[in-house]
Amino acid sequence: MIFKYRGIDREGNKVSGRLEASSSDEAKKRLKSRGIFYDKVTEASESLGQKLQKLRAREIEAKKLSIISRNLAIYLNSSITILQAIRLLKTQNSETKILDFLTSIETMLDEGSSFYNAIETQTALKLPDFYKQSIKVAEENGVLGTVLGEMATFLLDQDRTSKNISKAMIYPGFIVTIAIIMVSAMLTIVVPKITQMFVQMKQEIPPITQFVIDAGDFLGNYWMVIAIFFTIFLAIFNMLLKTSENFKFSFHLFLLKIPFFGRVVQTSELTRFSYIASVLLKSGVTFVHTIRLAGNTLNNVVLKDKIMNASKLVVEGKKFSVSLKGGFKIDNAFVQAIALGEETSEVAPILDNLASLYHEENQDSISVFLSMLEPMLMLFVGGAIGTIVVAMLLPIFSLNLGGM
């Protein structure tokens, strides 16, 4: 729990702040050990919004974690201790959840805990596993400032990529939404009225027109059933992804085999692996340990299993590049680059270069896809609306020709 306090320090200065403790008594003991004569110690109250936030995943945003990491790296590289750096960060942040996060770390560091144990134990925010493991290794090898700087750069790149994709998808998403509304309105409102006119005139209806009429009737009568079906389908799908390893593996394998999209998924995962692995190797982590730690950061379970199985073969004496062969085929350029690095004992620089190359390739692929998506959606929307219009006009043309 987070407590707020107010009191006087040994020099007689008025002080106030926040600290983490399991109870009010423990909070008071910690204040006494710091030489603070407290006047008031109360549990930090939470607003309704903060309580609702606790019900959701509290994983910190990549950009915010990047800023914290960058500032810590600057302080540590300036010969400031990690505890002093955390206290400086507290003075620069006003967001409650960030303050609670920093307060928890400060409390544990002040009691002699390591930085890794502090971020692992705190419950204010959820940090990525690869980030925590990188911190652990960096702290053990005395390169915490360097690794924090590398993590800041990596997280910022990830955040920029994610935001660029989100921004680029706004317009296509708008087009799809408007298209669904227009087609639904035409099928459920316009088409039935025109159909009624054809029925009254006993006009023979062309097949395409009949198809559109039937589609409109089905959508109008069963839209609630369709909505419920898709809701249940998505709920079952998400449940299977979380509970069934076989289903998750099959789905991730399917994603990797989709033309173009599968390549984007694989290069994105290899970018993450290469970058994290290069940072760990430069921090002095053993090669086998690096493979396992970097492999655990992957989201795609097919590639993750491939990397983890390869790490077991490396323990047995095989080369990593050789261990990657067989089963699902990883990008051949990646395997060849790793093989070259193993032969020249320059794996870390090669992994760093691979991360940059794959990142650039992914950026280009995503840009091409998004540039093609807009005209494809326009063509689809125009085709759908055009089909409905033609289907409604054909009987009218037939009627006019028959009247002549």
C-alpha cells in the first residue's frame, strides 16, 4: 500500500511525500529509520478512475518507460546512485501511478534491495519481462546505465512504430465504418422499399437483384443473431488463445504462413530478438543465457519455441545457427548472419546490424501495405455500393424496355 506522510526531518525542515508499506505501523517505522518525525501518516486515497484502472492491466506505456529509462541512464552515467536517481525522478513526475511506482522502488532501495528486486517486487505497474531481465543482467555486470540507455532507445522505437501504424489506420478505419453503415442502411431501408414496388408491379426480378433482396432480408431479420454469434466467437477465440497452447501454436503458425503479413510478423519478432540479444551480449551475458532471455521476449510462440529449443542444443555443444535449422524455417538471411558471427566471434555486432536491417525492412513493408490498403478499401466500398445500385436499377431498366 502507498501512504502519504507529513512531518519534520532531523534538520527541522518540514517534509512530506509518499512511501510504500504493508501497514500503517510499518510505514511509521520506516519514517523513523529515515529520521523523519511524522505528524500525519495516512493511506493514499484512490479516485474512482484509479480504482477502475486497477481492474485493468496496469502495464506501463512504452513511451513513459522509455523516458524513465533514459533519465535514469543519464543520472547513472553522471555518477549518481540509483537511489538518488529515483528520488530525482520523483520530483519530475506528477502522475499518481508513476509516483507510486517510483515510491515503491525508492522504499526497497532504501532498505538495501537491488534495483532488479525492487522493480520485480513492486506492484504499482507491470513491466515487460524482457526489460526486467535486461535490468537484472545489467546490474550484475555493472553496466546498468548503458543498458537503460539502450532500453530507452528500443522502447521509443517500438512506441513510434505502434503510433505510426495507429495513425495510418485511422482513415481506412473511417472508410470501413462508413461503408458498413451505408451498405447496412441500403440493404435494410432502401432495398425493402424498392422490392415492395417490384412485387406490386409483378415485375420479374433478375438473379443479382434477388440476391441483394435476400441479403437485405437476412440482415434485417437476423442482425441480432449475427452480432451475438460474432461476440461469442470472439470470446471463445480469445479464451482458447489464453488457455490452449496447441490452439495458440496453430494460430501463430497460421499467421507466419500468411503471404506478406507472415513476413512482417517474423521480421518484427527477429528485430526484437536481435536487439535484446545484442544488448545482453555487450553487457557480458553468456551466449546461452542471452539466447534464452532474448527468446523469452518473443510474442509468437512458434518462433519462441524454435529459439528455446535451439538454446538447448547449444548447451549440448551445437552452434546456434545449426540448431535453428529444421522444423519451421526461419529467415535464411538471419541464420546465415548468425553463422558468420559465430565463425568470426562477432555475434553481438551482427545481431545489432540485423536488428537495424529488420526494423527498416518492417517499416518499409508496413508503409507499402498501408499505401495499398486505402485504394483497396475504396475499390471494395465502391464495388459493394455499385453492386446494390445496379441490382436495383436492372428491374427498372427491364420495365422501361418492356414498356417500349
